[in-house]
Amino acid sequence: MKIAIVCYPTFGGSGVVATELGIALANRGHEIHFITYRQPVRLEQLSNKIHFHEVNVPEYPLFHYQPYELALSSKLVDTIKLYGIELLHVHYAIPHAYAGYMAKKMLEEEGIYVPMVTTLHGTDITLVGKHPFYKPAVTFSINKSDVVTSVSENLKQSTLELFDIKKEIEVVPNFIDKRKYGMQFTDCQRSLMATDEERIITHISNFRKVKRIMDVIHIFHKVQNKIPAKLVMVGEGPEKEEAEQLCIDLGISNKVIFLGNSNEIDRILCFSDLFLLPSETESFGLAALEAMINHVAVISSNTGGIPEVNRHGVTGYLSDVGNVDEMAENALKILSDDVTLEKFKTNAANAALDFDILKVLPLYEAIYEKALSSR
Ligand code: GMT
């Protein structure tokens, strides 16, 4: 199949999923065309099966906001015609499903029919999409998609509760390629981060409010009061400065390492013992899954789709949002002795295999076949 994939090219989970999906589809022989404003961060290699088409939005002083949707839908029309693309898969409803629908309609004027699959990822529904300023357009573009998928059962239910959706929503969970990320590094450089006695705790996110970064710091503060530990913070975002200041105020800045964005999170996760994800809401928690496949136990909140990934008492523990005392106690339960830690680490890696890409890819391929047969 010739498939166009529209996504955000940044470090966010939806862009990562879209990119990994495109790469895996290309490995199965499909021709993939990424259409977005920058080359996706996880797309390292282009080939005759993987193309990237940049959406350019020329600056014009009249516009207070530059019309990205317009440029994207025009780019979609041109690229679909030029390469004979058969199917459009948009990740994150805003504004991709909206722009995709416009492209579809423009192509139909020329007698070209291209079905559109829309994958809902989380904040496009639970945070941004439900805002009254966007809701009518988001509802419209979801209902006009040929097939709609969501990354968790919980996100499907939230979508049905928050929007007037007439379409069936199919749950296709996020996935992990164990051949790519699950390998245990022989050159895992643990000593760069901590001494042999210290446990290593990690958090990876875009440091937005929804991630509750201050909870991460408070949990770690309580843990390091009891056992030697280091905290590795990976990512960039609006909460970072406040988190750095909090570490100074709590007197733990010598134990917290802020690494910024990284393209090699598996190199960091390979020496991590525990992953913290205390989010306010999380449709899935791809970062937790990436930790698990790298043998890292997870302490998380019990919100959204996280319970579909992290299993209480098996791969880690779940607590109510904001309950940092319980999260710290549970972290200590896991970290306090080597045998318990090893058990949780092994459980996490085994549970992550339920989300192996080889199980999930055929689900998307079946959806594409279905969308194409709706012609
Ligand atoms: O986590 C983020 O804020 C980024 C966001 C995105 O759209 O890139 O992530 C969402 O999609 C991921 C991939 O499907 C999910 O794993 C995340 O749980 C989800 N984030 C939220 O729901 C907050």
C-alpha cells in the first residue's frame, strides 16, 4: 500500500508512535510518506520506502496566525496526486483530521478517493479537543474520518463521553518493537550517572503541567531520604525551570540530573531501576511502556489508560493522582532489596511484550484494508 502519515514531528508520544508505525510498515513492504512541518525526530533514515515531505507555511504579515491547516491540506493534495497515495493516516485529531478531511474533499472534486484513518492519542481529546473553541471542529472531523482508532480503551470511553461521536472507535494500543528497544546494552554506562550503591530513578516527558513534574521531584525527595538514589530527568518543557528551582529549594540538586531531550532514551533506560509517571491524565503512557521493555519498573498514577499498561503489584504500583506519599512508599518497596527489584524489572519487561509491534501491526493493516474497501 502507499500510505501518507500525518503527525507531529516532535518528541511527543503521538509523533513517536506515528514514526515507529511508518518505519515498521515500510519494513513490511509498504510505501510510506510522512507529511509534516519537520522531519520526525525518530525518523533517522529515509529510503525508497520512506519519504518525508515538508509542509512549508510562508510567513505573511497580515496573518496573526499562519494558516498551517491550509498549507497541510494543499501539501496532502499535491503529494497524494504525485505519488498515487492510496490511504491517509492522521495521528492526533487537531488539526490533522480537519486538514485531512479538506484534502479528501478537494481530491474528490478531481475524482480521486483516498480514505482517511484518524488515530486519537489523548490530549487531542481530553485536554485540547474538548475545549469549546475546538469541540465542534474536532467532533466533525472525527465523524468524517473513514476509520477512527484510539490508543486505549479508556481513551475510547472518554471520547464517547466528551463528544457526540457517530463512528465506531476501534482500540489499537500503542506498541513497542522489542528488537529495537528491548536489547540490554552491553555498554550500558551506569557509572556515568550513579555509584553502585545508588538506585537510579528516571522520568521522561515533555514537562507539561499534565505530567505533574513537581510530584516527580517530591517523590524522589522522599525516596532519597531513605535510600541512596539519583533522579534522571529527560525532556524539555514549560515546567522544567520550576522543577530545577524545587530541587535547589529541597537541597537535592546534586542528586537530580536534567538531561534535556534525548533521541536515545533506551541508553538512559538501560541503567534505570524505576520510572515515575504521576500524570494528571494519560491516555496510554507510551513512556512507561518504553521503560518496561527496558526492564524498568513503574510507579504511576492510576489515571486514564495507564492501568492498561502498568499492572499494580506486578510491573510496579499505581496510586491516585497527587498521592506522592503512597507513590514514594511504593517506590521504596520496589527499590529496597535486590531480589524484589529484579522481580519487578523482569515482570515489567515480560508484560511489555503484550504490546509487541508484531501483534499490533496486523491490526493497523486490517484497518487499512477495511478503509480501502469502503471506497
Ligand atoms: O504525553 C504527551 O503530552 C504527548 C502526547 C502526544 O500526543 O504526543 O501523548 C499522548 O499520546 C501518547 C501516544 O499515544 C500517549 O502515550 C500519551 O499517554 C498521551 N498523553 C496524554 O494523554 C497526556
